[in-house]
Amino acid sequence: MRRSGKRALQGAIPSLRCACRRGKKAVHSRANTACRKIRPTGCSVRCRRRRRSFERRRRSNVVYTQCKTLGRATSDDFAYLAPIDTSRQTQYSFGIVNKGDNPIVVRLEISPNAVDYALDTEELVGGGRTAAIVPIRYLRFTRLGIRSQAPGRDSVVDIYYQAQSSG
């Protein structure tokens, strides 16, 4: 014996109820397959609550920031970029592109007050190479210093700062 209509669907989909808060417990004729949830986000016929897509409900408020300094020449002493306030960033990193043939030394320093700096990370970047530098420790301000490894052998560097923060 073949069942048809609403009774057949009730047997196939075990008791899907309306998830809206109007107090109605209407049985749905089909599941909301976009969200892959057992309970759908709203019923289309009885309570007429507007359905939201899965992507809109799961949207995060991540803000991306990028600054770049292109064509910076190195010298024998450390030349520092302006300090960056990284207190509101959840993640940040520096991309160093050595455009010259000579190796350079890159130093990442952190500070609580933009005056007193402590060494966090130091890395050697070879000629024609790219490196990503991420701080190990956290303080409010961060600055980057670059210099040539060998005296008298200058190089040209592109520096990228990229960060993520929550909205």
C-alpha cells in the first residue's frame, strides 16, 4: 500500500519541526538541505519566517590590513621602519623580498611604549629570496630593521606588512 502526501513525507523525514520561536510546532514537508541541519531555520508556509542562508549566518568580521614599502635601500647600519601599533591585530606578519644580489639581515623588535625596544626575531635573507617574519612574543608596538650583512654591499628590499583583526 502506497502512502501519498504529507503522511508519506512524515515517515521519510523523522519529525522535522519548525525552529522559529512563534510557538508553532508545524511539521515540515522537506528539510533545509542548504544548512545541513536536522532542524530547518524556518517554515515556509505556516509562520512565513524569512530563511537566512548558511553563508550569511556564518560570516566572520575579519578585517585585513596591508602596508607596503617598496624599493627600500639597505646600508651598513640598521635602518628602522616607523613603529606599528599592533595591539588590535590578532595575527600579523612581515614579508621581506630581497631584490638585490647581496644578503641582508632583518630584525623584528617589539616595545610596550614605542621607545624601549627588545629584539624578538632576527633573520638572514639571501639575495633574490623572500622571507616571512612572524613575531614570537607580543607587545603593543612592533618595528622592523634592515641592514646589509656585509659592509659596503647594499641591496634593495620590498617590505610588506599584512595583518588580520576581528571586526
